[in-house]
Amino acid sequence: MPTAYPFIDIEIDKSGLTPRVQPSSGVVALVGTTPADAAGGTAAVNVPHVVTTPDEVRTLFGADNALHKALLLALGQDLMPQKIYGVRAKGTEYAAALAALEAVDDVSVVCLAGVTDIGAENPLTGLNALRAHVEEMSLKGLRRIGVAMIDPKVEKSADYVSKVVTPALVKLKSDAGRMVLVAARGADGDVAAATAAVIAAHPPHVSLLLKQVKGVRIPKEKQYGPSEIAELSNAGINPVIDPALIPGEGLHLADGQTFSTDPAYGYIDVRRVVDHVEFLLRAGLIGSIGDARITRTGLTLLKQRTESILGGLLRDTVIAGFSVGIPVLDVLGRPESAWTEPDRDLVRTARGQRAVDIHTSITYGPAVHRLHVKLAVTY
């Protein structure tokens, strides 16, 4: 017989100490061309490198080229992204450089440094390569947003908006809200790269409207007038402006839209919040696969786990409300004698296929973008 000593055995279960995977919604990747010789830096072509200082940028990608300048702008914003990648492309072979990011699973925002050429769709070149990359990677589970800009060298004219909003440009629209387009006529820097860093630096639920873009200047005579701002915004493009109502000189985003065909994903924060919630649900529920049982007790625990994930988003004010429903659990919660034949079919199918549907709904409370103030004047 075993001895009684040491009377109590304790087995340590460390599973509760395993950290839950967190989404990296604040990581930006900038892809660009540098000189082919040593002046283009030490970085190999089509290899992502994390950069944290201007000196690293200069060493890896040289100086005074499009990628070098874009990375410095990304590093120079008031709020820094969690991580910044730089990728050196071979000439204008951007599709190959973007492909180098396919296995880098923490990238959330992508931009082509200094590129305004729309390019072709077959083979993919220019900004078409960027759109194709973010859409394809998002379909494969790595949700990404691409940021591009209107050519800042297009001169001011009476028909400026119709000149820049061409049929070719409209084809860059993403059905899933994966593209963001900015416009800054006369800007002396890469506004797209700066905007990509601004997007990545803010939490997903923060609207990008009136967020400041640092490190870029636009001469007063080149800046957009009120009608141009409205026309560009109506076209889904975010103008960069210097608002008179904000003290001092500084450039800000005049809107927070995606360049999308789907109005449901018309705003950047909506697209990012949906991606954020989706990631948290996937990461939080993966531990239930293979363990949660299709019983009343098992599915109750699964529902509680889902509610705890969404509850964290509610506490952080990312969402304003949520609901969780599991149809099979609703049936299992009733006495079997009260089941209808469709109820029995539902349970048999779930257990036979080992698949359970969870219906979740979230309520999102977006930021105010416009105020209508009624002013009454009396004597």
C-alpha cells in the first residue's frame, strides 16, 4: 500500500499562465526603391527589416531616396507604431517586394514609398500591386490595409478633382475597404507613408479624422479650398489640410475614409475594429477547439469564454454592446422531452459534424465627424 506521507500531492497546471495572443494592429511596412549600388544601403532586396532609429534607416537603405525619406517620416510622427518594417525593392518590382511580407504575420498597414503610379493589373505593378497584396493577404487571414496617395505634383486647376479622380484610380477601390487614399497637393514629403504610420499608431477604434500628419509641409497657395476638400471627400479620398480652427500651423487629415466600393467599410476605424474583433475571437477561442464538448456544460463554458472576450472590448470602450447566442446550446438547455424534430436534427448535425455555430453581434459607437449647431439670435 502507498504511504500517506507527504499527505497532500499538488500538481501544477500552468495552462492558465499562458498569455493570450494579442493582435498587432499597429505595425506598418514601407516598401520602396533605393539605388542598386552601395548607396542604396546594406539591406538585401526583398527582405523585411525592422527599423527603430534614423541611423538604422540610413545604414540599411541609404540616404535621400524614397524609402529612406518615407521611413524617417514614419519614425517622426508624434505617436509611434508598435513596429516599422522597411523592404528594399528591386527597381519598381513592387509585387515581389510585397510578396516578401507574406510570412510577416504582424503587419497591419502597408505603403509603397513615394509611389503614385497606378500601374497595371496584369502583370501587377504600381499601386495595383499594393491593392492586390492587401486584399489577397486579408483573404488568407492576415488582415491588412494599404495606404496610397494622389500625385502631389498635379498642379492646381479649376478641374483638379476630375483630373486626379480618373477611371484608373477608381479601380483601386477595394470591395472590402482595404485601401486608404490621401491627397496633399504640393506636399514636400510622402504623405502616404506618414498617414500609414498615423493609422498604425492609433488604436483601431480611433477615428483618423483631424489627426495630425507630421514632417510634411504644403505651401499655402497649394492647399485645397473648401469645394476641393468636399469633392475629394465625396470621392472617398482623404485630403490633408491645415484647418483654420486648430491653433498653429500643422497638417491634418480632413476625413477618415477608406477608398472602398462597400459603404459598410467606408471608414478606416470600422474596417480596423472588425479586423481587431475577429482576431481576438480567433485567438481567444482557439483553445476551445478539440476540448469544448457539445453538451450543455461544454457549450455554456464556450459561451462564457466568448462573452469574456467581447466584454474586454466593452470595458475598453472599443464597442458599445454585444450579444452571444449558440443555437445548439439553446436546445440543450431545454428538457429533451420538449425538443422538436428540428431541434433533434440540429443537435444530431452538430455532434455528427462536430461543428457549432456561434452567433455574435457587436454594437459600435463611432466618433462624431460632423456637428450641426443651431444658433438662435434674439434681442
